[in-house]
Amino acid sequence: MMKKGKDYIVFPLDVPSADQAKALVSQLDGHVGMFKIGLELFVSSGPSLVKWVIDSVGAAVFLDLKLHDIPTTVERAMTRIAALGVKLVTVHCGESLPMLEAAVVGSQGQVGVLGVTVLTSVSSSDLQGVGYRPDMIDDPQRLVMLKADMAKSAGCAGVICSGLEAAAVKQRCGEDFLAVTPGIRPNWGSGKKDDQRRVVTPAMAVERGADYIVVGRPIRDADDPVEAADRIGKEIDQMLGQMIGK
């Protein structure tokens, strides 16, 4: 069954309290495909909120904790996460293939492990500042591909990458290897300055191979968040229709 446009949308619950998160979930349930719980909200509200979203609402949860530690610690943490019933979870690709492998072992096949390649807030000057090789600085996609290879070798379900790299990830790692893309900004957004650098529109990201797109501010900050989510879903549906017609 072909995914609908709304099914591609992951909405991040980037709020500090469970009450705020529950209000957003209740408002947007059925208009987006998945809800993402990040570090701030998980620290404040923990597994109980995850359970509420899954059991009370029946929505899928993407737990974005970006684990990064010694392999044993990551494996043990992932075992606990797998028991929560979430669909996806993130771990930094970092510098350690064994850490990624430990994450996959700890997932026990119950949750899809996504390797974080290069954050979409990172620019070439940022990479230069921490000492990456000149070829990685001049072309960040080289670094993304290196980390995608690590994630694929470790048995991860996919990676987090920008929409600029989604097509290359798919070509290199296979169609079944998930490409999940943050840094999504529709052309009609508010235009407010934020911390995302490597951005694309929702339709462009999906056209390039993204399996899921993380869309936060353009929906959350809209006068009508439901209308904004529906508009993004329709734009993706239109693009998918054009692709089928080609």
C-alpha cells in the first residue's frame, strides 16, 4: 500500500512538558505520520509519555535520544528502549562501529535504529573547526556517506541525513535503508531565522528519497498547525502523483 503524504511527516514534540506535548499530539493526530520525542521532553516526562502516545492515542513514536557512549552502555540502554514499543530511535554514528553494532544488538529487532550522520545544523565551517579533513569540509556529503556506510555495516535500519543527501544514501545503501531527513522548510514558511543550515522543502526531500521528513517549526509556529500539516501532506501527495505519472 502506497504511503500518503501525511505518513511521511514526523512532528517533533519540542516542548518542555507532558501537558504541552499531549495537547499537540491530540491536535495533530491523524494529520502527521509519527511523533518524535527528543532529549528535553524525554528527560522531563520519560517513558510514561511514550506509553501514553502509543497506548492512549495509538500513534507511532520516534525516540530521538542520539545515544553516544561505550558499546556496553549503548546496548543496555537500547534494550530498555526496545521494551517501550517505539518505532525508531537514534544513535550517533560517531567514531565507533562497535557502538552502532551494540545498538543494533540491544534493539533485539523490535525498534529501527537510525544512525545520525551529520546534523543539519552543521556547516562546512563547523567541520573545519573540529579538524575534519579538507575533502570532508569542502563536501560534507563525503562525511555523510562514510557514516551511512558505518550504519549499514552495523545493521542499522537507516540514517538521519539532510534532504540534500537522501538520494545518494539510497543509491549507495539500497532502497530498504531508511533516509530520515530533518531540516525541512516549505517555501511558504514563516521565514524566521533558525539553527538549520542544510534545508530542503518537504516535496523535494521525498522526491530525493526521504522515507520520513521531520517538520517542526513550520507546523508548530503556524497560525493553524493542522492546516499547515495538511498543506505539507497535500504537497507531497501532488509530487508523488507527478512521479507516478512520469
